[in-house]
Amino acid sequence: MVIGGDAAGMSAASQARRRRGPNDLEIVAFERGDYTSYSACGIPYFVADTVEELDKLIVRRPEEFRDKYDIDVRIRTEVTEIDLDARTVTVRDVDNNNETKEGFDILMVATGAIPRRPPFEGGDAAGIFGVQTLNDGILVREVIEDEKPGHAVVVGGGYIGLEMAEAFVARGLKVSLVEVAPQPMATLDPDMGELIADAMRKMGIDVYTNERVEGFEKDPQGRVSGVVTSERSLHADIVLLGLGAGPNVELVASAGIDIGPSGAIAVDQQMKTSAEGVWAAGDCVEKFHLVSRKPVYIALGTHANKEGRVAGINIGGGYATFPGIVGTAATKVCDLEVARTGLNEREATESGFDHLASSIDSTTRAGYFPGAQPIRTKLIVESRSGKLLGAQIIGREDAGKRIDALATALWNEMNVSEMLNMDLSYAPPFAPVWDPVLIAARKAWERVEAALSETT
């Protein structure tokens, strides 16, 4: 039995089915929404109309799982209780509110994440949205097309906030973004986040940092008309909440399944929970960070798909493990590409590393080649060994995916002196003869050598 019909849940169901036929294993999946196996990361681009057709975001519909894979997917059904002693779940039909009990031998939990929505004054006004599910994205797009709002306010400057700000700009709206931190993208260091804020302002987005949202104003019809911050009141025809999300664990916690120190479900490398015969994966579980060596909560679709695959292989009778993460992620706002992996400076300090940071400015192609764009690469390294701890990249077209080379080095626990001679590709249309990754490694190692010489 699977709770949750998106990335982790249906990856697990599909892997289990490949190893055990329908006569050997009956698989039932409950999904409270209308869709299964879709790209949540593609929602902002659907809202922007960059992706024009909804079907492009859907990998497999419920009927395909039923007809082709013998997986009984039941949409618009919500699991409200898990009884481990009776080996049953209580299931509520979303449309008619009827409840039934269903038995299970093996349970796969993929309940995902819940958007953070503080109890703001006026927070019940129409026109305030999150974009956690595909249904959310469809609704926001319909409002843009049908009601023609003129001014959007985005609350929160994380991944979703930035991507939705860009989506609103693409739709011709005037956009303001409010962020309580000194810079957007708190997962980056402030000096890198400042570059994002500058680029957004140049694109016509009003960026207000160090401001806390205190409430919302309504018009006489009960629709949102303004956002009240600690410094000002902003006109708003539509509001997008991008305040992040937390793990959806209430269901499993109520059943007595262990929650880890990160606040998400505790699992081992096979994705087993503390309860016999219960597995979990995706945005509801905590991850082991391979650099900090600590359990963390990072919700990304890449992790969810990998974890679901591992859980499904094990449920199906095979053997697989998920070793952990380094926290690699990328996004785009307007024409600026943003990527990171490993630890930022604050996280390195919190993890007890004596570290130093080094940043370099270069170009994405040979400087003389048409289309060469600026790129800044920042490395965080252990002070004495030069071991890579983290990296951040901000630049124009062709900048962001360079983070993958750094994530690979990080995964293999390389230090920057070992990275100096990595055999990266070169051609003027793709990179300078010294790729920005190699220049950053060289500069970081020079800083390590200088720091060592000062202590001897």
C-alpha cells in the first residue's frame, strides 16, 4: 500500500511491480489530488506559459498505472490514520467525505511536504496562493488568464519564490518580492544572494529585503488587495507564498513512527522506518548529509525519485541503499542561473569546520567568443586540508550546470589541489581554456597554501 502518488510513492510502486507480479503483490496507491507522477518543479514554467500544455508535466496518469502496471491508483482519496497494530489505514473520499478502512501487509509512506503558511491577519483572502501541487499551479494560471491581475507580490525569496517571480514577469505582471532575510536565496551566502537581488531589480522586480510580512489587506469582495510588511503596504492583485515547506509527518507521527532530529521521518539507508514493514521516501523523510555528516531536511525531486526507487527495490525483494546527499540544487530567475552544492559558509561553521572561502569571476565561454557571459564561482574549503566543503555558482546562460562537476568532486571527497588537473572539456563555444571550475579550485588552493604558510 502506497500513501502519496507523486515522485517517491509511484517510483516505489513501479520498482516493486517490476520485481513482483500482480499475483504475488497487490499494490494500491492513494493520492488525495487529481494527478500522479508529475513534475512539481515544472509548475512555475507552466504558470509562465513556457510550458504550454499541462500534459507535458505529467509522466504517467492514474489510468496508465492501472492498465499497464496493475497498480490500483485511487485519486482524490486521503489517508487520515495509520493503525500499525491492526495493519489498516483509514481512507477518506475527498469528494463525498466517506471513510473506509483498508488493510495492508507492507506500507510505503510518501506524504511529501506541507507549505509553510503562518497565520497572517487577512490570510484567508481570496487570491493568496501556494504552488505545492499541480492543482495549485493550474489554479494560479487560470487566475492570471481569467482575471488579468496587474500586480503580484511574492512573499519569500527561496527557490519557489524566485521562480514564481519570474513566471509573473513573463506574464506581464508588475512584481514585488518581500524577503525577511538580508538577501534572497538564504541557502547561498549573502555575497552571492546580493547578486541575485541586483539582477532581479534590473529586470524590473521590486525587491524588499529585511522586511517581515505582517498581514494582508482585502477589498470589499474579500479578495487580497495589499500586503502589509514591517516597512510598507504593497498593492497586490495576486499573492504567492514562497515561504518554504516542512515535512508532512503528522500521519506517521500519530501512528508512533519515529521522527528524526530534522523533524522529518527517520529512515535507514534502505528507506525503512522504525515500524516493521513500513517504508518512507521523498519530501517527508530526512536525509543524511555526506559533508556535514548530520541528518538534514532538504526537499528536492531528485532525492525523492532516487529514494522511491531504493524503497521499491527493497519492497520487491531486491537490495538497494540510498547513501545520502550533498544538497545540489539549481534554479533560474529571469536570465540568471543559480546553483549550489554542499555547505555554505554558515553551514560549514555550524558543522564545526575551520574553513575559508574563495570567489572568482570568469566567463562561460572563451572571452572572445560571441555569447560569452559572466559567471561567479565560489568555493568553501577546509582551511588546512583544502577539502572541498561546498560551492555556489551565479551567472548567465550556461553557468548553472557547472555545479555538477563540483558536486561530483564533493561526492568523491576531493580537495581543491586534486581538482586542479581535472580533465574538463574545452572549446571556445563552451568554456575558456581554463574552465571557471578549475580557476576557482586553483585560487582556493592558493588561499589554503597562504593560510598554511602563515601558521608555520
